[in-house]
Amino acid sequence: DGQYSAFLLCVILAGLLQMIFGCLKLGSFANFVPTNVILGLLVAIGLILMINQLPNLFGLHMATIKQLGLQNFPQVLQHIDVGAAVIGVLSVALILLWDQTPLKKLQLPSALVAVVFAGVLNWLLIQSGSSFAVGNQHLIDLPSLFSSEEKIFYFPDFSYWNNPQIYIGAVTLAVVASLETLLNLEAEIGRAHV
């Protein structure tokens, strides 16, 4: 029914199933999946993530794109937030170039460096009064843990234990998550040998 707390119960059951898979040593079934399937799965996941995040890179809201439609592409381009686009493109460039710099020896993940860089850069733009500063409409609104009146923490609702959809979702989550993890591991091992 779209209840987040019911989904949390589903996640707990999926985690228990994964532990059972591990105890029964069922991970070897990933050896029967061809390498092409592994690479196809990883590419598909990567493309889906990139395509869904591309509008955010340029400060576009999906609601704006849906409202105007891609047939009105020049109007969509007018809604680009130049500051968000500059910070986003610089952050992606930093992620791509981080491993080629001597700073790589610091053993910091490039994504973490890019997040800190983007935050500091935007703070500097705000302090300088620049028109490139990213406004609140493009920033994540995190609730205050101590003063927020809205509910922040959710717990699983065990009253859904008799709903068969919970078990179908748990099995699906456990199998897909296990397969994806094993296939990623297999791809990393294959890449290390190349």
C-alpha cells in the first residue's frame, strides 16, 4: 500500500534471507551467470542512475521537464541553473580526474572530495553574493534532528506480517541484492586480473 514502515519490514526479512543464503553458501550460483550478463547488468544500472541524475546536474527539476516536455527543449534550457551546472560539472570533473593527481595518495574517495568541494564552493559563492550561488530550491532540505516536528525516524510495522506482498518483496529484494553484489564482486575480480 505504499507504506514506508511496511517496506522496512520487507527489508528486514530480505536481510534475514541474505544471511540464510550466506549460511547455506548459495553464493556460488553467481558462477553460472555469464560475464556478458554481469557487464550488461552493471551498464544498465549505471545508465539508469546517470540518466535520472542528469537533470539535477544542470539544476533542472523533473517537474519542469515533464510540464514543458522535451519537444519544447529551448524552453527547458531556459530553466537551467547556471550555478548548479557549473558546480555539478566541476564536481564530476574532479571525480574523474582525482585518481590521476598526486593527491590520490591521501586515500580519500573522489566522491567525498567532490561533495566537500561543491559545498565549500557554493558557500564561497553565497558569501561573495555571486549570482552563480545555488539557491535553496536546488539544495537538499535536511530536517533538524532535535527541533523538527516532523517524524524523522521510522521503524518497521510488524502488523504487515500477514500480507503476502511483504514476503514476495523480501524474496525479490534478497535475490536481486545478492545477485547484484555477487556480480559486482565477480566483475571487480575479473577487472583485477586484466
